[in-house]
Amino acid sequence: LNEKIRRERSIGARNATKHKPLDNRSKHSLSQLRIEMKKRIKFRKLGRTSSHKWAMLRNMVTSLIKHERIVTTTAKAKELKYLADHVITLAKSDNQLSGIRHADKIIREKPVLTKLFQVLGPRYEKREGGYTRILKLSKNRRGDGAEMAVMEYVDRPGELRAARPPTSVQQEIMAQYLKEKIGLEPLAVNDVESLEEDINKLSVDEETDESDEPQSDSREDDSKN
């Protein structure tokens, strides 16, 4: 009899724990396990932890600066583009000492760091962005079928397809062409401001003339009557 009572009590206790309401801690754990939509997530995980991914990107950007052209998967190339453009921006910064310290935390080899500030920085001095280019390959990787791509820096010696020149260089070429063919010289900043003032004065005078014309006609009609 005592054993039967103990069994009934244990069964009742189990049922009570099953239907017990969730406390705050259990609700919080369930909310963490809930699968939600990924929104506004910019970077890719690439199937790695954050430390492994950062180490891989450091190795890749070091190889890219060293050879100026590497072959990798398309997903890795798109992730590498942010870092490859960022190190060029550091090489172009006015405060060279600060840029070297920040780039030294990313690049693993000292000769590659020297090349970044002595070769690539002056090369992209007039270019405001778009230092890298991704070219997708037709054949996927053998084995897993991953999409492959070529990652390279533009304006490098021996490139097959030349990149579009920077905007400042395009403006200089156009100004030189107009000066040689037509004899037109580029206007200075003061000349542009004076020209804008003259245009504004002309527009104001035309508006006043148009507003005066209907008043004169009405006066003539009154005099006739």
C-alpha cells in the first residue's frame, strides 16, 4: 500500500511539472532558439567562426597585395573586397603613421606592408574608389561546384582589360582636348561665380520686363476709352 501511494505521488508530481507555466528564464531560452528572418546582415559567415574568418581574410589580403591578383570563390572575393579597399584608403591617408599602424594589424608580412604604402598608395592617389575588380570564371570548382572568381587590383601593370580612368583624369583630358581643338580654356572658381551672378541678374531683369508689359497695355486701353 505504501509503495502504491508513493507511485501515485510521483506520477502526480511529474504531471504537475509538465503543465507548469514557463518562467522568464525558460521563455528567454525559447526566444533564443526561435528562427527569425535575416535582415540587414551585410557580411557573410562563410561557414567559419569570426576568428577563423578574420585570419583567412588577413591571409587573403596579404596575398592580394603581394601578387595583385588571386583566384578564389565568389563569396570570399566579395567579402575580401571590403578589406582590400580599406587598406588602400589607409595607404592614401594624410596621417601616414596612423595608417601604417592600422594596416600593420591587418597585413602579416612587412615587405607587403611596404609595397602597400610605397607602390599602391601613390598609384591610386587620384582614384576615389573602385580599387579592386571581381571577374567571375566560367568553370566552377571541381568537387563541390563552388563558383570561382578572379580578384585583382585595377591599373596594375600587364592587366588585360584597362579600367576606366578616374573622374579627375577624365576632366583633365577633356579640358586639354577643348583647349587644343577649340581654344577653350577652363574657367577658374572666381570666373564661375561672376558668371552665375550675371546670369541671375539677367533673369531678374527679364522677370521685371515681363511684369511691366501688361500694365502699359491696360493704360493704353483706358486712354482710348
